[in-house]
Amino acid sequence: MNARNEPRRFQGTPVFPGIAVGPVLCLRPVAGSLADRAFTTEAEELRRLDAAVQASEKQILQIKDMAARKMGAQEAMIFEAHQMMLTDPEYLDGIRGEIGQGVIVEKAVQSVTGMFVKILSQSTSDYLRERVADLKDVSQRLIRNLVSSTAELSSTEPILLVAEDLAPSDLMAYSRQPLRGVVLTKGGLTSHTAILLKSMGIPSVFQVKDLDLHALTESGMAVLEARDGRLTLNPGAELLAQAEEQAREEEKRQAALAVWKNKASLMRDNNAVMVCSNVANQSQVDLAFENGADGIGLYRTEFLFMDRSSPPSEDEQLRIYQQALKVAAGRPVTLRTMDVGGDKEISYLKMPKEDNPFLGVRGLRLSLQNRGIFETQLRALVRASESGPLEVMFPMVTTTQELEEVFEILKPMLAKKAPGTPAIKWGMMLEIPSNIFMIPEFSKWVQFFSVGTNDLTQYLTACDRMNPNLHDLSDAYSPGVLRAVHYLAQDVRRCGRELSVCGEMASDPLLWPFLFGAGVQKISQNARLITASREALSRWTLEECRALTERVIRAGSREEARRLLQEFSAF
Ligand code: PEP
Ligand code: MG
């Protein structure tokens, strides 16, 4: 066999799990194939620019409509940002200026985009750096319209899309044909593309190392084992058959799991727990309840404040929160007050420039420093609570004094609440290591806790959660992380408070029995996992989970902990 036909394995970071098998469709950057033609006249080059801008605007509008239908108005806002970038006067004037210097329009777009990309890439803000992908998307569309090369897909065969980076609009365009999986050699883990892929449930892996897109054989077969972040090119007949079989099994398993949508979340011994969902907008709330969620365990309200130039008004927020409560129809909805800062920036908010934004003014700290916006959100939440059982929790709480300050702000608002309407249940996230040792003090202020294992793991292991080079060290299977979760769960129980987990640990099937065994009563996760969680927990008793948890916290290494968890789930 020729070496080129040997199976070749590549490793990346999982974004959404699943097995995908299919022919590769590789998107190579358009820039490489740019025509090197002679300059016509300034007027002609400008005319071509205007025509391409108009064509691009029309396409973006169509994609925006499609996104709104497929995924909801909130996701479609991304394309509003594209529209704004496309018609940004500074960007267009830059291109016109280059044309004025005798540069052909395609090259002018390329060079001005390059300049803007450089500025954005050097920004210290992760949010701005990730907008680079949006800008590249807009410029590639412009160039495609200029060189009138339509890279549209004709086939209806399901494909595995491989690219350097993929802008949200490309994802929307390519998802017109069935997408089995998405592989990116770059790709921001918190980018809009990642958020869209998760909400569409497409197996995807980002930041795949050593994959040369130019050497990829178009339409060659590949296997994507997204859960393990693994891509295999030229898989060979045996692996291909194996993966196809696994994918079919997975499909059957998913279909069979559908019966669990309408069942109660009960363990084999009839112990009841709650399987809830994490959401960021109304379309995700709808998806959660379509999948039978017991409630919303984490509504990341900060996403309602993004991709716009001013915060949503009190009435706008009220309508959004009321809509979530309406669809929940009596099931609890836990809204987290805006958790801005760290990697989540909002341009119109007063945010200091910091060397270590994850250790800086974020979460509740930032809300307390932006009192006007915070008070508006609290007022909207209190008013919304008149329509249903609302739970409100605060992110990144460091001290009880902060909670005291919040409840001082809330006092007059709560006094105005319509008599006889449901009381709000108050809670806080456990994300900061020192929180673990202050459960009794915090319990005087809140009725429930929710563990943010993403941040808790990052702070316990001192590994930036955005740094792909540290993923191996910041594993939630580290004995230190597992023991911390077990320890805090014991204390929450002693204090008679409720405990949920809404970080990514709650989306890892291997960790579910450990969490329930530790005393967690609610897990909140991606909506597509709800039925699988319910089926899994119906096979276990609380006693079995407790015994497992006791063994796992004694494990001396991640490998041992993982082995124990795997053995338990295999039965
Ligand atoms: C967490 O930190 O685990 C969490 C759920 O919050 P976020 O991921 O939004 O920071
Ligand atoms: Mg967090």
C-alpha cells in the first residue's frame, strides 16, 4: 500500500461529541487562487467593489433569514454583525484608498482585511480576537463575489467539512447540505461557530494539529471520533466499517433514547434527581423542553447582552425571562445574572484593561461595578418572577459581603413584588476555590448552589481554560478536582442546601454517577444529552453511585479515576 494511503491520525480539541464518517470537503482559503489581473480604471474598480458589496449584503441577508428559521433570532444576530462589518465606512474607505493608489479591487480587499485582522489579532481581548474569523468570512465573501467563483455545493451527500477556520455564515451555507462533522485546524472554542455547532449537535473538533489542508485529497473518506478529538484520514476498509457501524449504532441508540424524553428522572431505586439544561437564548430553551428537560439549570443571560451596541432594556429582558418561564410551564428556570468578563467582553460596558482578566473584574464583581445595568437586570428578574417559579443565581461570588450588597439592592425591588406571586429562590455559583471552605457562611444567604466546574477546575489547577496547551493538565478527572467537588457536596448537604452542577462536568457521561454519588441533586447540561442521562441513571441505585464516589475520591491519579468510572459505566 502506498504511504499516502496509510491511515493518518490527527488530534484536536473536542467541541461536540459523536462519530462521523464521510467524504471530506476541504475549504481552502480563497486568497491563494486570486487572479493577478491588470488594473482597469479607478471608476471601474470602484464599480466592481460596489457590486460585490451589494451581492454580499444580499447573501448575508438570506443566510440571516435561514439562521433565524433554523436556530432562532438570537443566533441570527451574528449575521447582523457581518452586515455591519461589510458596510463599515472605515473598512470600505480603506479599500477605496488602495484602489485610488492603482491596486486592483481584489488585492485591495485582501490587503485592507489583512491590516484589520492584524489589529484585531493583537488585541488582548479574546472576544475581539475571535471576531477575526467574522471579518475573514466577510472579506472572503466579498472576494468570492469579485472573482465570481461560486464555491457552492451541488451534492446532497452528507459531508465532513474540513477547514482552517469556519465563519458562522460559512457554517450556515454549508449546512444546506447534511453536515456529518466539522474539523477545523484553528477555531476558537468560545467562538460563535462553536456555539452554533453545539446547538446544532454536529460532531466537531477544533485546533487539529499538523493537518495540511493543501495536501488533503478532496472527497477522500475520513472518520471523526469527535468525543476523543480524533480525525483519521484514509481510514482503510476495516476502520471505516467499524466507524460506520458505530455511527449507525449511535443513531439507533439516539432514536431509542427518545422514549426517555417524557420519563421521570429516577434512579433504579426510585431516588429522584433532576436533569436540566444549560441555555443562552430562547431557541435553546425551546430545544431543552423539546428534549424533556426537568428545567433550565443555567440560563447564561450575558449572551442577551452581546452582539449589540447597548444593553437590553428592562422591558425587553422582562419579555425574554417571561417567555422562558412560559415555555417551562411550571418547571424551574435558573437564570444567572450576567457573567461578563474573562473571555466574555461587552463593548459598551465599563471594563478595565487587565493583565489577567480571568482573575479580574468578572461575574458579580463586574455587575457590582456597573450598578445601573445590574439594577435593570435585577428589576426585570423580580418582575418576571411574578409569572412562575424563578431561581436566580450569581456568578463568581467571592465574599458574603458581595451577597449582602446584592440583597441590599434587591430590598426595595422585592418590596414592590405583587403579593401572592411565587417567591424567588436565590443561589450562587461555586467557582472560586475559597468558596469550598465557606459553604456554611454562604448558606445564610442562598438556598442553592451550582458548581461551575469549568471555572472551578481552571482555578484549582491554575490552568487558563482558554489555553489549548494546558487541556491535559486541567482535566476534571484530576484527583484534586474530584475531591474538591466531593468535599463541597458534603458541606452543602450538612448545611441543608440544594446542589446542582452546571459546568461541563455535568455533560460528561462518565462523571454522572460520581456526581450523584457525591450528593448532587441536579445536573444541567447540553439539551441533547438529557435522554441519555435519564436512561443511564435508571440503571444505577444511589448506594451504587455512593460506593463508586468513595472509591473515585481515593484514586491517586486521573488515569485511575477514569478507569474506575469506565468500569462502572461498562456494567
Ligand atoms: C462554569 O464556570 O463552569 C460555568 C458553568 O460558567 P461559565 O462556563 O459560563 O463560565
Ligand atoms: Mg463560570
